Amino acid sequence: MTVSPITVAPTEWLPIGLAADVPMLEGRSVSVAGRRLAVFRLPDGWAAIDHACPHHGGPLGDGIVADRCVTCPLHNQRYSLDTGARQDASGEGVRTYRLRECDGRLELCAADLAEQLERAA
């Protein structure tokens, strides 16, 4: 899924795709405003984090999901989908983003994205 860059107020929600495109306990990669994110369907809701594992850039959207964590498919680094923290606490975590489902569509909090884009600039 790819979403074109759009200018929005930071209090808005950005549509990023259809909820039906993400199977239960799996992730999918999306591109929003030039940033790649991984979105996950969980039994009790949704999670969104940076797509690249900080360890070696592995695709977290392709990782295995269990216990509200995702395991990087390259080197088995595990990250909390709630906080982004690396589970062994020995390295850098990933950024989390607020995500919601509204009428079958997934929406990302624009303020979370804007904050991350400012940090990267």
C-alpha cells in the first residue's frame, strides 16, 4: 500500500488503507509521506511502528506477531507493538504510531507522523 504525501493538520487522521487487507496477527508495509511503516492487526485492535528494524533494517511488517510483539525476520530481534521497545532492552527500539479503524479503513494519526518527520529532518 502506498499513500501519496498530503498536507494535513496534525490533529487529523490520514487514511492509509483498508482494514481487510491486513490478516489477523500479521503485518503489512505502508508508505506514508515518504516514510515506511508496518501496520499490524491484533485480536484487540491495531498497531503501527517503523517498518525497518534498527538492528539491520529488517522488514518488521514481515515479522512474526505474538504476545503484542513482532520478531524481526532477519535476526530475531523482538519489539513491543505497544511501546516500540526492544524486548531484550539491549538496543534501540522503534517508533510507534497511533492507528485506528474507521468504517473499514485504517487511519494513522497525522500528529505522530509529523513529529517523526520533524525529528528526521
